[in-house]
Amino acid sequence: MSTNQPQRKRGLSKPMWIAVVVFLVAVISVIGWMAWSYFNGKNSDSAAAEEKSQEFIAYLEEQNFSALPTVLNESSLVDAGFTKKQVEELYQSSFNEMQVNDVEVTDVVFNENESDDVMEFSYVLNFVTPIGTMENLPYSATLTKGAEEEFFVDWQPNLVLPDMEPGDVVEAQFEKGERGKIVDRDGDPLATAGVWMRAGLYPGALGEEDARTDNLTKISETFEVSVEYLEGLLEQSWVTEDTFVPFKTIASDETEELTGVMYQEVSMRTYPLNEATAHLIGYVGEVNAEEIEKNPTLTAGEIVGKSGLEAAYNERLRGKFGGSIVLKDGKGTTKTVLKEQEVQNGEDIQLTIDADVQQKAYEALQEKNGSVVAMDPEDGSLLALVSTPSYDAGLMTRGITNEAYQAYLDDENTPFLSRYTARLAPGSTFKLITAGIGLDSGTTTPEEVHEIDGDTWQANESWGNYAVHRVTEVDNVSLREALVYSDNIFFAQEALEMGQETVEKGMSNFVFGEEFDLPLVMQPAQLSNSGKLDSEILLADTAYGQGELLMSPIQQIVSYSAFLNGGTMIYPKLTSDQETAEPKQVVSKESADLIRSYLLEVVTDENGTAHELADLPYSIGAKTATAEFQNVDKNNGFVLTFDAENNSYMMLGMLEESASGEVIELLKPVLEEMPKLLQ
């Protein structure tokens, strides 16, 4: 009898399991490798395509249109009907026509396409033209992988400008607004457009050999330019027998009939007072590459201010371009107006300067090294800012030769130096401030008399060989006599009696360390090198305008305005529409008025240092000074004067290496006419 037993199910043997696992691992590895290879390849393609797009963008920003076609897909150029050279020329002509600079690409976005061989990117283009910035121009493009596995940008004309199609061209028309005038307080021009004559060579009329040499020699001698310079102009590649070759711009009345010379009338900036206002007004010239780099709104060939107020007020004076930039089709029909702007003339700027006073003061000093500053003491209007010697601003504008410019630089009298902003020791004119501080502190009184013996004085033996000197020996000196005779010893003694703290505090009310709201380069006034008067000698010397004091003539006259305004110091202004800082009470009215009365006696008293002005046809107050150069055995002469009848002006004249008497002598004719000049 047989017995049926259940049979055991047979599974995979151990060797079979191992084989399956190995197989599955291999499959997974292959799939993983394939996926890795796919994604790695795709990432590699993306990186390569993105790098090419960045190269394309870099060429755009650099306006390197000769290199740009190297990153373009040649088949796309064929489809668009362009060669690489034609693409370069289209970019170049379009951007040149628009006078583009400062190209900037922003908002770059790179996207992968579903196709492995095509990538997409977009960007926004901004660039500056003479009529303003073209902003946020949107672009999109694709990159296609070529036969050699490298990506190139697919190109169409709309990558030059949106909406551009084959056959389209850019047309631009620009018109420059006129540069604004600079005028004086009465509206008389100080800088304006003028008519000049441009002299040019006419090569065909110069003749041959000896005749040509003789004609060029005559031209050279007449116009003060070298024959070598003229020959160089004639050798330029663009010159033909019938070309007008400009070589010098001259005034209309300077033309002469010479063989081989022709003239063209040109409009150019002119300066009616020229040398008399050169330091103040400055001059203009053609913009250079460095200026364009700093200000991309400037365009090649544009005239801009190079120095003085022409430079400081350039943005206000500068006329703005107007015109249009349009996209036209092959038939000349306008498709798109890309940019439009109306022409804007520059702003006319009215100064507080009085042209008549400026010219008269310049003529009085022009043979000397000096300056004149005149100001309305009641509102701070600067009536004259004169520096001598000067330079020819018109010549600088028309085009100065290297030799002539070097001659200015080599001139020991430094004609480019603006002396009304240069800091100097103010000398005895500064005694007004010391007197005001002394009266307000109570140390100085009108009745107090100093008994002074001799022409030198020192506080004690610790001063060694140093002593304070005075010019006129007066035994008994009050504040009145100290100002009338300009006594240094009196003020040195008063300062030491007041002490360092009182003097420093009083002087801090004035202009030391302050910046004025003026478009002039000028360092702040300095009390001393350290800002302190921390020695007896320094304190004493400062009291009569020496020591380490440094003040420009402008800073001096502003400080002294307090003594004509009841102790209130008036800040300066240079344009009629300028708002100045609030006037500041720096000394009491009583002290200011008393000092002012003594300044009248500096003129009326026969012993006064400015008594020579007593015969003027109106009442005048004055204070003189002969100040030492810092660490040099030379003197500067100063004269401060003011209209004592109508308070219409105050004036500070300065001459280098001179005494106050010479300043009075030169400026007296100007002072005599001042009331009439200011009417």
C-alpha cells in the first residue's frame, strides 16, 4: 500500500538568486549611467550655450561689432540674407547713426529648450544717445548646436533693434541747443556766442616750389604759426588741391588777403572782457574721451566748460540736443519712432558781478601780481573778482598752441593762479576782528591807553630774539590811534590780555573752517596750523593778522562785512538767484559801529594810513595792511575800503611784494568812479 506525501515547492537555487541580483544591478547601473550621461551632457550643453550667449552680450556692450559675427550661426545669416561683414556693417552704421555710447545689457534670462540642440535666452538693452537714453529695449534669441557640437546665436535683424527687418535702416537727426550766456548784474554779456573767422589754407593756390615756400612763410609770419605746422596740415591724407585746411581762428578784423589763404565765418564762444574775467568765467573747449567716460550724455565734438564758471555751471549752460531716431523700411517709410526730444537751449546765468567795476579794477592792476574783490556789504553780492596777471580765455577756446600754453605755465608770475581765492596772511586788516573781540569781551575799551616806547616790543625774556614791530612810534595809543596808525604792538598786547580762550572763542564766530556756497575752488580760512593759539607769540602775532593765519581775499571781505552791518556778517553770493546762508551776528552792534567810525578816521586823519583817499568826492572808510609772506622775507600790500555814505560797496585790493601805499595809488582812480559805476 502506497502513501501519498505532500511535495515541497522548489524555489530558485542560491546560485540563481545571485545571478538575478547581479543582472538587476547591471541593468540599474546601465540605466543610471545612461541617465547620468544624458543629464550631464545636457548640463554641458547648457553651460556651453550660456557661455556663448554671454560672449555675444559682451561684444554688444563693448560695441565690438567686428568680433560679434564670430558667435553667430552662419545658417541663420544665410536665411536672413546677410553675410558676416554685412551684419558688422549694419550694427556699426545703426549705432553710429544713433551716436550710441554707454551700452548696458540687463535682465539676462537663459532657458533650456525641449530640444537638446536649441537653447533660448533673452535680455534688455539700454544705451545713451544725444537725445537721451534708450531704455528697456527687449530682445530674445536662440542658440543652435552646430555640426561640431558647438552652439551659435541664431541671428535676425531684430537683434540690432526690435522690429528691425531685412532692408530696414536707422535714421537720426540731432540738433544742439545753444549754450546759455553768462551775463553781469545788468545783463551785459560776459560769455556769449560770437562771430569769428577761421583761416584755412587753399592748397591749390599756394603754388609750387619757391613760390609755395614764400607763400607759406608769409602765412607763418602773419598768423604766428610755424611753417612746419602748416606743412604738417597739408600732408594729411584727406587734403586735396581744393580742400579748405583750417589752421587758426581769428577775430573778424584780423583777416588779411594772402595767397593761399581763405576764410570761413564760424560761431564760437566769446568773452567780451576776456582777460579781465578769465579766472572767473573760464573758457570752453571740445569734450575729450575722459569727460565722455565720466558723463556718457556728452557726445564727441560737443563744446563744454573747461574751467571757471563755464565748467562749474556747464550742466545749466549746456544746450540739450533735440531730434529723433526712427526706423525706416527699404522704401524710406517710417515704421517706428524710437526716440524723440525737443531742442532745449542752455540756461542764461546772471551773475552779481558788475562788468564796469570788473574791467576798471583789472585795468588798474593788470601789470601787477594782485587781486581785487568788491562786494555789496548789505546782501553779499560779489561785484568784482579780479586776479592779475591773467590769460587769454578766447585763445584757450579757439585753440592755443602747445608753445603758447607752455609759456603760460613757465611764467613765474603764474597767470593761471586765481589770487582772490588763494590764502594769505591778511595783515593789519585783520585788526578789525581783534578789536571787535576785545570790545565785546570788555578787555578793550575806547578810553584805555597803552604807553608804548619804541618800535619793538616783547612780552618777556622768554621770547628770546623775537619781538613785535610797528611802523609809527606813538607813545600813547588808544584803540582809535591803533587803527588810525595801524599799531601792531597795541593789538598784540590786547590779545595777550584777553588770553587764548577768549580770542579763540571770538574768532570762531567768523569764517574759519567754513565752506562758502560758491562755485570756486577755495580752501577754508585757517586760524593756525593746529587750529589753536597755544603760545604767547602765536597769539600776539595773530592779533595783528600774522602768525599762521591764512585767509583768501574773499574770506577777508566776508569777515569784515560785519563792521559795516552792525556786527552782522553777510555771506557771499555770485548769481542773482542764489540764496545765501543766514547772516550771522559775530560782534555786537556797539562794537561794530565804533570800529566803523574809526575806519573813517583812517582816511580823514592826516596821520591815517589811508589819508591819501581823503580827497575822493564822497566819504570813504579804509584799513590798510602790509603783511609778510609766510616764512619769506617779502610783503603783500592790502587796502580795505568802503562807501561810507551809501554802503554801496566794500573793496579789498591786494598786491604781492608791495606795500599798501602802492595799492591805494593804483586803486584810487577806481574808487573815485565807484559810485558812478554802480549806478
